[in-house]
Amino acid sequence: MVKIKQFLRSILRSQGLDIVKISHKAGTEPALTEYITDHLFTIGQGNVPAYSVPVSDITWDNGFSLHPDGWNPYLQTAGEYLSGNVQRYEDSSLYSFYTAFTPESAGAYLSPDLSSSETLLKTPAHSYILPWSVISPEERLKTRQKQNREEEQLSSSLFRKSRKLSGINKMGPVSIDKGRLEFERITILVDSIKKQGYKRSFVMDAEAVALQHKGRIIYVISSGFHRSAVLAALGYSNIPLLFKPRLIVNMDLLLQGSAVRNAYWTKADVEIYLNYLFTEKGKDRARSMGLI
């Protein structure tokens, strides 16, 4: 049974999808709401409607946003493929991104404004945790390595004979085969959604953390990076998201969180990070790396 499930997962992941537990009836679209309170206040887990979020308010944890005036490597690559200008990973913005963006520390990954943070300099880039994290950098690294290794092993025969991890998503350096796999996931999703539409009945919606600061709310993607970027590239103005955790996170909560209590983050760094995420759309950072 395990081998069958792994085989099915490998097929689905080659299409940018995954095996998930879903509570709605097969073939029916899960609930969706335009009201954030409906998502937050619905009792239970099985019937929670996803919240329809404007792409202009969606970002990655390092500031590369899906905003129409922003810059994001997956979104940019999907757009290049859609235009017909790029058919190979080596010619894409994704290749340029993975070549240029090779942070050594957590601070350098998260924001240029945190690249000299004494606290975040101690944590390697692959081990970074966010201010709302409840696990240690060491635990997060193991989880991140496992996730990437499973993606490589199940998605492509290129990696099945190798025990060495070929890179971590969303930062370089990565091997050429890892980059090609990422490019393939994006292009397959583009072709599939362009042809059939976004079939929410077959996949779990993307997940994000709802983050509030100075009167605004943005949504930091935590899963569904490829899907959300492709939907934005295809012109979707809103994307269904599930909040994990199902609440709105703010500065007060973060300063009481375990990341600050355990000294993985300082209070000053949390404020710097929030100010960065709420002002950076990705273009300035991309421009500083020569990607624009």
C-alpha cells in the first residue's frame, strides 16, 4: 500500500499536485468566501471555507511577492513560459534567481535589512525559522531537507540514484537537475491550469500566514508556492488560501512567541522584518541582485 501511494504521489507531483486528505465530496468544489471572518470564525476543520485573497496581498517570506508590480521567481518564470519566450530552465529567470540568490545566513535570506543581524547571522540560511515558528532551526532544517528530498525522489528519476540533496527550494545554490525539476513543475502547472482551469476539488488550497502590521494585512505563503505563482501568472486576481494557523498574527503575538522567547529572534529584528515584508514587493531585491 505504501509503495502504491508513493507511486501515485510521484505521478501527481509531476503535475504539480499531491495526495491530500480532503473533506468535501470528490468532484465538488470546496467552499470559498470573500469574507475573512467566515474563514476565521467557522467552527471545526472539515467545513472551513477558503478565503479568496487578492494576489496583490500575497508574498513569500523573503519579500518576493505576487503583487502585479512586484517580482517573484516562480511568477516571472511562469510568465516567460506563457509568452513563449522561454522553454528551458537555463534560459529562465528561475535559473538566474538560483544563481544569484545564495544567502549564507537566515538574516541574509529573509531580508537585506537583516543581513547584519547578530542573532540571525548565527543561523544558516537553510535552517531559518520565521518569527511565528514554534520549532527550532535544527528541527526546521530536518523537515525542510526531508520535504525537498521526498520531492526529488518521487518527482523525477534524475534523483533516485543519488542520496545527496540537490538544493532547497526558494534559494540557491541548487543543482542543474533540481532547477530543471522546479522549472518543470511550473510549466506543467501552467499547461494544466490553462487548459482545464484550477480544479480545487482535486487539491488542497494553498496555505498562508495572515500577518497584520500597522493597519494592513498581508498573506505569507507557507505551501502551494508553485500553484499560487502560476495562478497569478495566468491572470487570476484572487487566490483561495487557508490560514495556518487560523488566526491573524500581529506584533503582540510574535513578541510572546517561542522564537523570541528562545532568542532565535530579537524583538528589534521582528519589527525590522515586518516593516520589510509590508514594504518590499520583490523588485528592489531582484534589482539589487541584477535580476532586473
